[in-house]
Amino acid sequence: MIRDASAKPFVKPTINDIARLSGVSKKTVSRVINRSPLLNEETRKRVEEVIRETGYIPNPQARALALGRNYLIGLVHDNPNAQMVMNAQQGILDALRDTEFELIVRPVDRGSRTMLDDIHAFLQRHRLYGAVLLPPISEDDRLAQLCRDANCRYVRMGSAELDDADHMVASNDRDAVQEATHFLIAQGHRRIGLVTGPSGFRSGAERRAGFEAALQQAGIKLPRGLVVEGNYTFESGVAAADKLLDLLPRPTAIFASNDEMAAGVLHAARVRGLDVPGDLSIIGFDDTPVAAHIWPPLTTVRWPIATMARSAALKLIGDFGEGGEDEPSLFHSSLIRRASVAAPKG
């Protein structure tokens, strides 16, 4: 193709051009680009029309420099449950769709002496706009203070209220497990085992409290031997089930504090030739895909992790899109009844 030598080279429009053509200030154009609520609709539409007509593309580096932050939302976690982390990512990405924000995931080791220093360096290096903190590290008040000191917005996710409404999304784990345990009791179970979450996890403590409250309300004593600690992994569920199923008499039902451990309980029962739910009823927590895919399908408590993560992200970016101050902070977990529970024999 022969190029017309007399044609003027294409010059990319600048923010100053958009301001001049729109008859507004450069600051007003910046507010339109950043979706600030501090504008009337007529001005917004006029500037957006000029942006479309000129093909103006904002410079992300310049915008980040002006903001003092990058358009990044961090997901910071130390959680052994890979499915939980994936569900949280799904919820955050849903909130960030059609925005300029990107997600960056940072696993940490809560047992490390350098954890706080590592997170501080991460926040400084990436200049995050905001961070979503997953349990159990979300329960560490020092981490919340670290975000405040770094001028990084944050929202803490958990199984109980950890902060004020702007900085927290939580579920009603205690009530949900209480309901699940009442369901077992209503089926006729009296000797019920519990596989707890690891010590130091607020989720484990809240779920155990709901379990014990239901038994107490029903006048059922909980022997110490019917409680075994797990660490939210399949293998720990198998090990815990082996301890419980060695008891005489053995439990007729087991509540496991997450689905991974519940799947481990099911595996251990099958190895012993036990029928589920004929010989042993099982309930889990989370309603991850494994709960519906194993046989029999697992009765479990649905923890709305993706919905909670979406709300957490929207709280962080409320100035740039939908959501924000109106996003809920408390979420309801519900019992999903499937085929792993039946009345005990005899």
C-alpha cells in the first residue's frame, strides 16, 4: 500500500484534548474515567461521548501514579483448602469484571516468623489498591493494622464478625452447624462424632460451638473421645474417622467441619465395609464440588464463599463501580440435604 506523504500522522488524543473538547476541567475528565460519584449525569455523558468519538485510551501508568496505587486487588491467604481459595478467586473476579482492576494472589505461611514482614513487603512492592484477607489470617488484627499503615484498603472474610462493616464479610457458621446437628438429632442420632477444624482457626471454633450447643439443647452429653481435631484436609479426615470408628460403641453419625474431611470420613468408613448412610451418617461443611460428586452425595452446609468474596471486592472498589457501602456484611449458610444421612439402625 502506498502511503500519502501529505497525510498527517495520527496523534493520540490526550486528557487535555478531552477536557478542551468537553468544555470541562482535566480533573473532571479524570473523575469520569475513574467513575467517581461526584459528577452529575449530564457532564458524565458529555465527557464519555467525547472519549468514544476521539478513541481516547487512558494511560494506566499515569492513572496509577496520580492515584498513588496500582489498580490491583490482592487475595492474601494461608489456607490448605484449595477449593476454598478457588471459590474466593471466582467471586473476586466476578466483582472486577468490566473494571480496570486485576487480581493478584499471595499465599503466605502463618507459621512463619516473617509473615508480617513478607506481607508488608508485598503491599509496598505492588502498591495494592485493596486486599481481601481470607481466614485464618484474616483473624489476625496485626494484619489489618498493617494494611492501614500501608494505606491499603482491606476487607476481612471470616466465620464471625471480625471488624466494622466496611472491613468485614462474615457468615453465621455457629447457627448453621447448630441447624445441621439438630437435623442429625431429629433423625434419631444420639452418639455423634465431631471432626473439628485445626486449633487457631476461628471457623473451627465457631462450628464446634454450634455443634455443642445443639447437643446441649437436646440433653445429649458429648464424650471427649467423640471429638477429634483435623486440619481441613482429606487425609486428616481419614485419620480422624479411624479414631472415631475404633470406638466401642462407635458413633452412628459424624459431623466434619469441612467437605474435604467429610470425604475422608466417607473413605475410612468404606474401607471398613460400613454402609453410608446405613451404618454411618455424615455431614460436611462448605458445599464444594466434591460434596455433590462423591457417592453417596454429601449432606453439607453451604458456605457462600464466592458470594462473600464478591461482596468483599465490591466493598474495596465501590468508588469505581457498583456496590460499595450498600454491600452486605453478614451472609447466611444453609443446610443442603443429600443422601449421606439416614436414621440409625435399630
